[in-house]
Amino acid sequence: MDDLRLGRWMLAIACLCFFLGAGSADEYRTVTDMQGRDVQIPTDIERVVTIDNGLVEGVMTILGESDKIVGLGASIRKFSEYTFPSVSSDNYTYSDGMNPVGYLNPGFADLPLVQESSTGINYETLVSLEPDVVIIRSGSCAASWGLSEEKLSKNIDTIETLGIPTVIVNAPPCYDDPDLSTISEEIMVIGQVFGKEDEAEELVEYIDSCVTMITERTADIPDDEKPTVLALGLSPSSRGAGGAGNVRGAIVAYYIEEIANAANAYTVTRYTSDTGVISAEHVLALDPDIIILPTSSGYHPPSELYSAPYYENLWELDAVKNKKVYALPWTPSNCDASRLEYPIDLMIIAKAAYPEQFSDIKVHEWVLEFYQNVYGVDEETAIGLRSAQWLDWMVEEDF
């Protein structure tokens, strides 16, 4: 839609909203979002559009509000499959990987998308859905444009000119330094939108307790006893650029240094859109004790680094020879914008670094408890979630 047509169309909608009237004061209440904006939202919310990739939708699922979502910013119900060759056997294939919230809400597959890419919003589609409120997670993959103050402001102004209240929560990439407390704040703002502050606070307390347990167990490790941990993103594009992988993303570095209290083999100081390609020679020179495989560039299991012929030049690494390679959960469209499952990432890294501090915990069992406590699901569903996040390697290795 060109700017002139969009302007005329928005003016018509705005006039219609004016003549319909705003309703009585008790039909609205005020929520302060993470941009510091006081947003008037309907007291009774029935229709919601979310522009995110899982956290907002996940919190709404836990609060019992996910059936009110009528439109999404990006596809959440999307199955993934990944195949790689092995020198020792036939190809390995991983299938049915998906976003946990999509697994729990299969109906999301049929919801319309209000944008076809991360470049902007289709306002005609948005208005046609007649939402009572739009919730945007700025800095998520679906709203990566939110990292630009100008683009975020323009989208907010446009949506609200159409008479649709817009609430903004900020994902970790919105900040110069990672801080898990901002995720807790996101949860609380979403809870306020639906008048379920107590339930949101209970969720925050549980997630925070998982983080506290991990930090307390690793807090007193002397510097000379800290293993070196490398977060190595494997991807065909990195190999195509002549590298072994990539090392972008500050949030995993924060997890390694501040939560697991291990030594980061390659420090990333800021979220970056750069390729971050690292050569095999550089990785060999670092020779980390432990390798963590994040999934911001796609899922890659430990077995790929152990057996794919194109990684043969890394097989002399201590981490590979000692089978100290660990994959984080498959989180499609993560963009470093951690979601509700981020304590699983923390637990994998901490257990990998300090198995003796976590000798009482089998992570493949712990994640089932986590899913049950967070989403309120039964054990069978929790097992399905573990498989959907491609964590069955932990069962196979009794990790």
C-alpha cells in the first residue's frame, strides 16, 4: 500500500473510531508498558494480536488467555526437519522440531499473520481482525524493527491512529547489557494486560527460583577452576563463508559468564547482526573444554560435530574428543530474545561446566518437571515438548 493510500485509509478509520465513541470510563483501564507509555486498554479483552515469536503467546497460554489470540506477527506452528551426513552411518534426520507454544496450541497454525516479513505490518490485515489490543515484543524476530526507535514509534503511532491500543514489552536485545530481570518484567506487564498479576508473579517466582538455584551452585567456583566454554553456532552459511561456525549473540555469553560462572572462551560484548564467522584455526587455537551449540542459526545436535565429515578438522578439539559438546533447545526464531524456556539453556550450560555441582540432577528429567511447572501440563505432554525442542539427545546420553 502506498503512503497516500495508507494515509487516506487511516484517516477514514480514525474518523469512524471517533464517531463510534470511546465508551464509558469503567470500560477501560491503564497499563504502563516497557516503553513507559500509559496505555488505555479495554477492561474486557476478547481479541488480541501478538507480534512476537513465543514469549507473549507462552505467557498468555499459562494465564489461560491464548484462545483470545486472533492474529500473529510470525508463524509459530511450524515443524522443522534437519538432516546431516555422518562418516560412520547413514544420514541423521531430526524432524518435528517446533516452538513449544505452537506444540501446545495447534490452532495457531490457522491464524492469519499481520506481517509477511520482519520489515513491517500489514495494517489492512490487522484492522480486519478487529483486535481489542496489540501486544508487541520489541526486539523479537517478528519485531526486530522495534530495535529502531524511529520504526517502533512509527508503527505504534500508526496502530493507535487506527484506534487499537498497543502494549510494548522489550526483549533482551533492546538493552545494551543482558539482564534476566527484564524478562520477568515482560511477564508482569502481560499479566497486567489481562488482570492476572498474581498468576504472572507466580510464574516469575518459579522461573527466578530456577535461576537462583543454578547461580547459588556455581557462585563460589575459583577462577583457576573454571572450564572454558565456547558458544559455537553451527550453520551452512558459516561454512560457506569459510568458517567453522559463528560466535554472535551476547545472551549466551551472559549465561556462561554471569549465571553458570564459567570462563567464556570467546566474549561477545553486544548483540550483533554481523555474521560473526570464526575459522576452524581460531576454534582450534581456543581449544575450549566445553562447546555449547546455540540455535539462533538453526538447530545442530552434538552428534553433527562428532560425525559430520565437514567438521573433521575440529575433531582434535578436547571438547570433541571428550564428548563435551551440548546442544541448547531448538527455539525457532529466537534472535537472542530468550523465551520462557531460557532456564533450560542455563541448566544445560551449568551442568556441562560443573557436573559435580549438579550430580543430583538428570537434566532430561529436570526439563520434564520444568515444563509441568511452567505450563501446567502432564508428564506425557512434557515428554512431547522435550522432543519438540530436540532434547532427546539428553535421554540418549543420560545427561
